[in-house]
Amino acid sequence: MANHKSQFKRIRQNEKRRLENRYWGKTMRNAIKKLRGERDVNEAKSCLPKVVSLIDKVAKKGVIHKNKAANLKSGLMIKINKMA
């Protein structure tokens, strides 16, 4: 357990950041899952920029690594292009 005043603050900060990261990670995963499950090509193409933007935001916040973001975006692009 914390023995210093600064450690109590650090615990509060870590909890707040953890919840924020969980929110953004789950939001991103849900958006990707929805896009991958899409059967209509036009709907998928219109949804793709929003999902890519969300992935970039999550990577910028540091929730995921920038290379993972690039891999996710690449995989989605390949999937959408195969549908067309």
C-alpha cells in the first residue's frame, strides 16, 4: 500500500487513465468488429474513414502502439478492397 502522499495521487491518476484507456480500446474494437461484419460494400466503404480516424486517435493517445494501428488499418483496407 502507498506510504507517501504522492503515491496516493499516482494511484488516483493511474485508475483514471486505466478507465480512459479501457473506454477507447473497447470503442475501437467495437467499431472494427462492426466494420468487419459489414456485408454491404458501399456501407463498409462509407464507414471505413470513421474507423481509421478512431484507430489513429487511439494510437495517438497511446492506448495502442502506432505499428499496431498501421496493421489494423492495413487489414481493414485489404478486407474492403477484396469485397469490391
